[in-house]
Amino acid sequence: MSFTLPEDVDERPVTVIGAGTLGRRIALMFADRGGEVRVYDPSPGAADAARAWVGEHLPEVAASVPGGAPGKVVASEDLAAALAGSWLVVEAVPEKLELKKQVFGDLDRLADPDAILASNSSSYPTRQFTDRVRAPERVVNMHFYMPPEQPAVDLMSSGSTDRAVLDLLLRVLPEYGIFPFEARRESTGFIFNRVWAAIKREALSVVAEGVATPQDVDRMWQINMHTPAGPFRMMDQVGLDVVLDIEEHYAAERPGLPTGPRDLLRTYVDAGHLGVKTGRGFYDDYGTGS
């Protein structure tokens, strides 16, 4: 099966699969130029909650992008309807390999033949979940951090990705206030995430060993690095279950990594303290329903 690069991308929607912390932020970025963005999530009410969140933050973000304008955000629990006509589909589901394989099989089957299928996976290269995809040349890693505050994104080939797909994304994404950087060879963790993984792992080790509290580490980081938040506050924002999934994946590839950071994360995850989305993580000042 051959793949033809999508045309008329300015007139076609973008679809985001997954309405969680990052899914809604990705949708926010693609809604800032006046077009249509669709958010799909099978969980009842999740897509509607993401649409409401995007609507709240969209005017400010659109105003910060040259030529920006608030777009239309559509919530959907029907995958086929959410995909119809979209030129780009961004997967933002949990870091579970079998889940991603299933999702990409569904996307390949239901999306338009010329749609680019991108994964926001923070640790898996897309070649690991394209076995059910008939046109792997349209699949690419497109990993976001925490937009709009952190609008850089990693692009990485699956090994089969059409070069024209990467070139199109490198050209188009800056128009949305998204700044792409290409990983020029396969890299678990891509570019920035490899550096960040080492930082957060050592921060977790310092706390796991009883050397300091999360609050002490964060405050020192803020003072020395002049940032609004430290590693523990940022992990709370991502979700400690997501952080643990990522660390488990790194550990599977690198058996020599210390267990202390994962053990510490597991105590919070097992207690249901996942960070901002549950109202409590390393910090407990998020309030209910945050």
C-alpha cells in the first residue's frame, strides 16, 4: 500500500486521540490558528472535559501565536467520526505497548489514507507498534513536552517513515507555535527527554535515599535554574503513573538503572496520589478536581 502526502492541510482537521493531561494540551496547540481540532476519548465525559479546558485557555494561546485565532474544538466518543477528513492524527494514550499497537491498528484502518499518524509516546519508538499498520511510512514519533509552556517537540522516524512526512511537519508545526527538532537516529527518550530522564531519576534518588524532601529539591532547582517549577512539581503535572510507566520502560531497556526512583514512584501510584489530576502527588495543594 502506497502513501500519498496529505494536501490542503490548512483546511483539514487535526485529531488527538486521548483527552488526558497531554492530549488536551496538544489539542490546544493545534486549535490556535482558527482550524478544527477533534479530541477523541472512549471514557465517558473525558473528551468534553478536554474541550472545556481547551476553550478556557485557547484565547490566550491563540493571541501569542503570530496570525493565531481561536479555532473550533470538537469532542467525540466515536473514533471513525473523529478521524474523518483529518490530515494529522496524534496518539496520546497511556504508555502501554499493547494499547498503542491496538490504537495504531484502528487508526490505520479508519483514518483517511493520506493522514499522517503520529505518536506522542515519550519512550517507545513507533517501529514497536506498527505491526498492524499497512502503510508504516506515514507513522512518525511526534513527542510533546508540556505545551504551551514547553512548546518544543521531538520528531523521529520509525525507520520506515517517508522523508516527506518529516519535512512537512518540520515546515508546518512552527505555524502553530510548536517548535520541532528531529532526532536523526532512533533514540529511546528522543533528545530532551533523555536529558530530563537523568535529571528526574537523580532527583527521585535523592528523595528515596532520605537526603532531601521533594520540596527542598524543587526550591533549590528554582533558585539555581530560575524556573517557575522544580522536577517534582513538574512530575506531578505530568502524572506520577505516567512517570512510572516511562521509568519502567527505560529500566526494561537498561537493567542497571537504580530501583529506588521507581520504588518511590510506586508508593505514590499505589496510594492513588498521581499528582495534579488526582489533587495530590508529591504536593497536596492542588485541591479536589484539579
